[in-house]
Amino acid sequence: VQMTHGEMSIFHRHDPEGESGALFSAANILEPGSFDIDKMVGFSTPGIVLFLRLPSSRPGLEVFEEMIRVGRALAEALGGELCDEARSTLSGQTIAHLRERIRNFEGTSAHA
């Protein structure tokens, strides 16, 4: 999982095609949300929050799918579970709802 520690002391996934800005970011679930890069050995947290901002340098659904893929990889690598904003297991139904929200935000057809 390629994410870079940077602005706001959190991790960011940047567009591999060189577009500016982060596609999505990962913050510590515990306030203030940052990661002290000098204290990562032995670091532990009950959760990591992945989030994206729209509009993005790439289509929102494309960025969302990449964020879900990275989230699944992180959950597997860290022995965790991918959850929604209510901290319930992220279901296919929830993912479909989030896709619909992105489509609505971007003003595209639900059947595109």
C-alpha cells in the first residue's frame, strides 16, 4: 500500500500520473488524527480513517474504488476489519450506497 506521510501528519495516496494533491488520505481514528512518524515502531491504534474529497483530479468513482482496494489491503495487512462511518462492517450494500452518493455529487447517471 503506497501512501506518503505528509501534510497534517497523516498519510496520503497521490495520483501516480503526477496530478497535484492527494486522491485520498488516512488519519488516525484517535484525536488529533495524526501519526508521529518518529514513533511508528510499536505504534498501535484502534482504527484508521480513510477519506477522500470531491471533486478530485480523477473521477470520484475511480478514486473511491482505489480507496476501497487500499482499505481492504490495509485491513488484511494489519489484521483489521474494513468498516463504515458507523463502525459497522462495510457491506456490499453500503459500498453501493456510497457509489450512488458519489454519482449524485458528480451529477452522473446511476446507470453510467
